[in-house]
Amino acid sequence: MPEHATNKMSSVGPRGANVTAEGLIACRFASRFVDVTGQTRALANLAGMRRAKQRGRGVEFDEVRAYAAGDDVRAIDWRVTARSGTPHTKLFHEDREQPILVAVDLRAPMKFGSKRCFKSVMAAHLGAVALWSGLQAGERIGGAVLGDSQLRDTRPKRSQHAVLSMIGDLVSEGGASADGSQSTLTMADLLQHMERIARPGTRLFLISDFHDLLVADHLGPLRRLARKTQIVAISVADRLETALPEAGFYAVTDGLNRAQLDTSFAEARETYINDFQQQQEQLSRQLRELRIPLLPILTEQDPLKQLLTVFPAR
């Protein structure tokens, strides 16, 4: 991986509280250095199994011809054989298409960050890199953006317009929330929608903080999706979520109310760290049971460098 590529990505990488079209369009440069359609040992290890390089790309029916010695008897077309009175066999060709879908969670809990950018901004950039990379690989690309009260989708197409449509949705839902409003949509809404538009063999990037993924009602559609698609889960977190800041008094707000946070109690600090770690371990364990790799990333990290830890460089 050329050093200038990662340096360039860092200089134009995600910053701030709002998703911008300029930032997501600039992700096209970074996408030239990573192949999100590829398979690596690191990605398989995250899923807890070894996966075939072409997993998800199956075969499609081509034609029927007279049976020849050496043909697989399991491929005999019994209907044609019965009609003609002579054995016929089905021929297939390999389906090399692997659509890339990107599902990004931009609800209120994602509108938080203490370093460099909000989680929502990082999630949008990761999604944009995946979309541009998939398009450069010649695949059909599309996806959905989950907002607080609206779910926007782009049906898979092998077109730059599909990326730009997704970017428009990411920008629309990626503004900073300051009114303290609650989300009316859940992760289940996003997963059920992806069930309807994802075809077998699709690689699906699911990008969120996954704060409500482990709710029982949400795991059903996730299991069904995992059976027909190759899901890659990317968990976005902020450093302040992993541990409280150093001892002191801090002003905090939810957009409506203000309060002071005292972080001087060692027991409270330890409990906070343990709670986060247990949540992440539970998430990782559940996803591994479904053979879904989980890639964690912090808002202060470089998205291209993180993607290159599990996807091949071009």
C-alpha cells in the first residue's frame, strides 16, 4: 500500500459533525487503493471461519444438451430426458457477479463524537469508500440509509449515479441532531428492508454503532440475511464511549438538558469501561455465531487504513 495514498486519505478524511457531499465524493480517491470485493484470511478470521474465495458467487443455468460420458448424473434434466427418450444434461456457467450493498445507520445515537468527527460522519465515509470501490470493481452497487424517521434506499446499479444517489441520502440524513428527538426507526427496519432488495451472493456492508442490534426482534432478519448474503459489519465508536475522560467535572448535554459529569470516582470509571467492553464482546460473539466478520473503528482512526487491515489492496 503506497504511503502517499494513506496520507492523502488522512488529509481529506472525515472531520466535523456534518456529512458533506464534497467529503464523500473525495472518498473516490481512497477507494482506488482497496478492493472491498476481495476476500482475505483476516476477513475470514473475523468471521470465525475460512471462507471460499468466491463465496456467494454461484452458478446460473446455461443450456441443455445430450448426455455425454463423464457428465455429472446429478445434472441430468429428467423432464427433457422423458420427453425425448434420450438422456440430456443441464449445463451451467459461473455467475461472477457480486453486488455490493451498503447499509448505513445515521440515527441520533450516531450523531456523537469527541475526536475528529461524529460517528455518523465516519460511517458515511466508510460507506462511500465501499461504494466507490465496488463500482471500480465493476459490480452493481446500492444500499440504504437509516435516519431517525425515514429510510432511504438506492437499488443496485452498475452506475456512478447510484453512488451519487447514496451520497445524497447520506448527506440528507447526516446533519448533526441538536433537538434531542428520539428515533422512530430501528435496526430491524433497516435489516428487513435489506432482505427485500439483497439478492443471494451480495456482499452487504452494515455500518452502525449497533446499540440496538442485539434486541431479540432484530436478530431474526439478521439471521435470514446472513444465510443469503455475505455481511461485513463495521462498528463505529468514539473514544469517549470506551472510557470516561480523566478525573474532573465536565458539562454535558443531550441537546435539551445540561448537567455536570463527575469522573473522579475510580469505581465509576472502571464500571464504565467494563460495561462498554462487555457490550462489544457480546456483539462480537453474536456476529461470530452467524459467521459475520466485525470490523471495529474509532472516529479518530483512518478509514482507509482500517479497511486495508481486512481487505486486499489494489
